[in-house]
Amino acid sequence: MLKEGTYSARARGMAGFVGVTLTVADNKISTVDLDLSTETPQYGQKAEKTLKQEILDKQSAHIDAVTGATFTSNGVKEATSEALKQAK
């Protein structure tokens, strides 16, 4: 059971910290905002859309890493997991 609200967390990516902000409504993740501004445009930032969709589809931090953006993906997973802990 997730509490309604907005939850944010950061974790280490490839080139710096990545940020995840989740909005929870009706016991599910309704929106995902990622801050990948420290990541490389050609790999890390390019993975943003895919990572957001994975989180929404799976309603979880257990998402697949995007090829070429493994460190960014792992940072997003870690930050998403931390944000979800706050929502419980």
C-alpha cells in the first residue's frame, strides 16, 4: 500500500547524481519525473523516456537497464527504490 503524495530521491549515476520524483495517487505511481541533467546527452539523457515508461509499466524500481546507459539506469533504480520506501 502506497501513501498518496510526491516523493523524491537521488542516487549516483554515471557522471553525477540522478534524481527521481514520483507522484503516487490511488495506490500507484501516477507520474515519474527524472533529473538526468548530469548524465551524458547521447546515452544517459537519451534513456529518460524508456526509464520513465518502465517505472510506470512495472510500478516498481525493478526495471531493466537501458543498453549503453547502465550506470544511469542503476542510479534511477536506486533512487526510485528509495522514493518508494518513503511512500510506504
